Amino acid sequence: MHDRFMDEALAEGRKGIGLTSPNPAVGAVLVRGGKILARGHHRAAGRPHAEIECLRNFGEPVPEDATLYVTMEPCSTSGRTPPCIDALIEAKVRRVVIGTVDPNPLHAGRGIKLLRAAGVEVIDGIRAAECGALNEAFNKWIRTKRPFVVAKCGMTLDGRLTRPACEDRSITSTASRRHANRFRAQVDAILVGAETVRADNPELTVRGVRGARQPWRVVLTRSQQLPKTAHLFSDRFAQRTLVFRDQPLELVLDSLGEKEVTSVLIEGGGDILSQALDARLIDKFHIYVGAMFSGGSVLAFAGCGASSTNSSVRLRDVRYEPIASDVLVIGNAEYPQSSSEY
């Protein structure tokens, strides 16, 4: 039964993905007698946390035999909002079921201890893996202050980002491009190289996603000779564009982390993707593979390459999703431990 209601809390939490940064997305449900009395999720930084919204949505004194399910350990310190622990104790919640502990090393487990000290029954670790995956970007950033990095590209079966000049230069289907655009709504920043700006003049905006925030648009350049008329510098989101000149990618990510950017989507081009892979900076891959061979001039991940099969980067938790004639490959990066090369 715990799994069932934690799944409901997870469904609530997913409603906040892409909207709560730099806070985590969290969901909660209040249950009594096998029925859900109220639901809640964290909507935005500075807004009430999931468990508080859930109790407010219930709007009545909490029954003694009710159980609150929440995907992440309730906060125990003041930030943009007061500690949720105090509100739960004041509301006389008798039983709390938690998915995963707070990933912040300074707070992990503290809320659970405070609840138990106040006489609240606490059960934790329910659907822990799923609850943790809900906030993979926040989990990394809160520990390291460096954003979670996703490499995204559309490439051919022979690994090319480009195809010979022709009337239609698209590699992936319209459906894949729409899917990729919607994914932008889940990240804090989109990063590209200067050559991508010069060649493609991208907008890097979120379209077709109601209520979505516009991510930061980040450009890396060596010369800073960028066209002033490019969309990134002239459209209505121009103030959301950041330019880093002649800085290593690692330092750029550190700078973004200081700005409370918890996730970065690298969209190209091949040089930037290769740099990120060589430096082991990529946490996750979203690769849209078009059903074609092109022999184009730009490889997706050229870089230095692996010196052996054992030193190759591998993917774990891999998913394959057909989209029209394409295949989306999603996986977490697994870097070899025994070699400094990949």
C-alpha cells in the first residue's frame, strides 16, 4: 500500500519539474483509510512546499489516523519558506511516509530525527530510487554546486550532426524536434558554442509548453565575434543570454552553479559536445538518432576517443524511445574508474 500512495505523490511531484529550481520538485498526498484526502506539489521557489500545500488543500484538522506521503524528507531549516517540520508538528500529523532523505549533506536525516523526537511515526525509503530520480539535477547541485549536465543532439546513424547541403538539412523528424523542444522546459540553461550561433542562428526558446520558464541561453566563444543580430542577442529573451569568452567549460559550469543554475542542456555543436565528453562533464545523454546515413562533416562526439574498449564511456539505465522514424536514446554516463582516459 505504501508503494501505491508514494506513486501518487510522485505523480504530484512531476508536475513541478522545470518550475521549482533551485528547489527540488516534491509531491505529497494525505491518506486516510485507503483514500486520498488531499494532494499537493511544490510549484515554484518561494511558494509553499508540497506537504504544506497538501495540508492547506485539505483545509481541515488532520485526522489522527491519517498518513502523509511525501517524496522527499520535509525541510528542517528556514530558507525561502519556514521549516516544514514545524508546520507538520503543529498540524498534529501522526504518521509520515518519506520517499528519500534530503540530499543536502548538511540536512540529510535531520528532519526525520526531529519528527520522531516529536512523537511522529516516520517510515522512509519508500520508492527511494524513483523519488531520488525525480530530482537528479538538484541532487548533484546541492552537493557540488555544479549543474547537472545533459548532452542533447540529433545525429545520423553514422554519428554526424550535419548532412551535405540540400534543400532539407534536418536529420531527425518533426516529432523528435518537438520532443526536444519540450525537454528544454525541464532545464535551467541551454549551452551552445559560437559556431552554432553563427551557422544556425538558434533561438533556444521553449515553445508549446504552457507555463514553462525560459532557460538561460549560454554561449561559449573564443573570439567573442558574434553576430549582434542573432536571435540570442536581439529577441525578447536577450537578457536571458550569457556569453563566456575563452573560459574552460568546467569554470563556466562553476559560474552557472553560483547563479543557482542546477541543470544545463548542451545542444552543440560537435566541438562543445566533444570537450564535455573528454572532460567527463556530461551526466546524462539525450540522443535523437535519425534513420539515415549522411557522411556529413561534423561528428557528434569526436574528441580524443577511448584508448581501449575498457576505457570507453558507457551508458547505464538506458532507455530507447521510438519517435516517428527516429529513436531517442537516454542514459546516464558511466565513466571508467581505472583510467584517466575515456
